[in-house]
Amino acid sequence: MTELCDEGGRLYANALRAGRIAREDVESAPCLMEFTLLHPDPDDANWLRPVAPSIALAQRLNPIEREITERRRLSIELSDAFEPFMDLSTQTTATTHSISVLEGGDRINAALDLATAQCQTEVLTVQPSNRFSDRSIIQGLERDRPLIERGVRIRTLYQHTARYSPEKLAYVDQFSNGKVEYRTIDELVERLIVCDETVAFIPTRDDQQVALELRHPGLVRYLTKVFEFMWGRAVPLSAGAPYETDPAGITDIQHSIAKLLVEGHVDEAIARRLGMNVRTCRSHIAKLATALGSGSRAQLGYLIAESGILKQEETAG
């Protein structure tokens, strides 16, 4: 306990003025006894006498000063223990600090919080689709709102499926008046965050529990160019649905699915890469098969190749 309650302070002042105070008067302020500011009157058990302020202060400060002295001793011991290694580390510091492995959600979020707190110009983010948890939404709001209030620009890439996610749309709506741009694209490979083109974060595991913090200028510059490449091919979230239908009745998303089918990806992999659930993916595959007149999965791959729709997509791109 470090603070004296208001009532205790008032009663202690009264006791100092009068030289004593009735025991029953201090029952409403137990902090007085916790601070050892009163002691029994040797002449009358119904009264308490105040401890001198200088003595009471010394009693409170002594353990704190002992702790400070002990911590100083420990800090000197630690400095002495690491001193022999300091010269050895100078040759490798530049390279080891350019790539840091972050394990565990708490450590990853702490590094992200620090990087965004230091960001002054722009944050680039690639966010593959997933169901937003309450915790993720709160963390995102806490991280993005101060950036926007400081005038930092934010550009975020989602997949087209984000247009149909109430959670993402509600999140985006929170920052409609800031320097924020959202675009969507059919396929995203992995999550990416870049701050001021000086530090980037990428995951190394699907469960998002291990990430790399990259500060090597060449790596960060390369990842920034990758982001700009995707950004230039993405559609502003405010531009309406990008799933246009061509004369053959095949939508853009079905073109993307067709391309992945021809490459040999299974339904689960296609759904994951396009940010949709497997049921929705299979529904699109069924519609694609109907549009091309396919009677089997094996025939569908052949008909996709023969139809020329992938060549049309390349020409349009």
C-alpha cells in the first residue's frame, strides 16, 4: 500500500495537532494502522498517539531504499557478466538484428505495437481472409486508430471475399474519414505488414504463432514492391463488386478458380488461397462446370484448357 486514504490523512493531521486521537474515531480509516501512523497511548487504552511524520516516512522509505540498493547491485553484476561479450557481438549485430524471430502471439503483438507506434508516414498491410475474432478486432482498432490520428496513411489489401464479411466491413467503416485506403484482389498468398518501408512482418507458420521481423533494407524494399504490384491490380473496396460475368457466364472469381484447378490444386487449397470456405468454393466449381458443360472433374480441367478462358484472362491482364 503506497497511498494514504483521504480520511486517514485528515485524522492523522488532527492527531498531530491535538497530540492524540480517540481509538473509536479512527475505525473508519484502517489505513492509519496499516501505515503505522498511530500507536497506543501508554496512559489510556482508549486513545492513540501519532507517530512523528519524519519517523513514519523513514519507516516507509527504508525497505524501498534497500530494494533500490539491491537492484543496483544486481545491475552492476549483470553488466560485469556481459561486458566480456560486448566486443564479440559488434561484428554480428548488424546482420542478426536485421531478422528477428518472434514466437508467441504476445511477443508478435508487442513488436507490432512498437513498430506502429514509431511509424510516421505509411503502413502497408496484406490481410488474407479469415473470421475476425473479437480480440483481433480490438487489437486492430487499438493499433490503427492512433496511426490515423497522427495522420499516418494506411493501405490495406483484402481478398474479394472481404466484401461479403460483415466484420471486415464494420471494421473498415470505423476509419472511413481517415487517410485509409482498402482494396481487394482475388488471391493473396500470406499476411504482410510494412511500416515506413523500414520494418516488415511476415508469418512463418499457418497458426500465426511465429513471425519474422525484418529490418534489412533490401528485404523490406522487395516486400514493398511486391505489395505495390498487388495494389496496382486490386480493386478499391468502394468500387462495387468485382465479380463481373463474361458472355460465357463465368465470373472473375470462377476464372481464378479455373486457373488454380488447372494448376492441380484441391478444393481446400483453392478455398484457402481465395479466402472463402470450401462449400462456397465447391459451389463456384459446380457453376463453372455447368457453364462449360462438364460432366466430371477430370473433364472440367480439359474443358477449361480448351475453352480459352485462361488466355482471355491473361489478355485482359
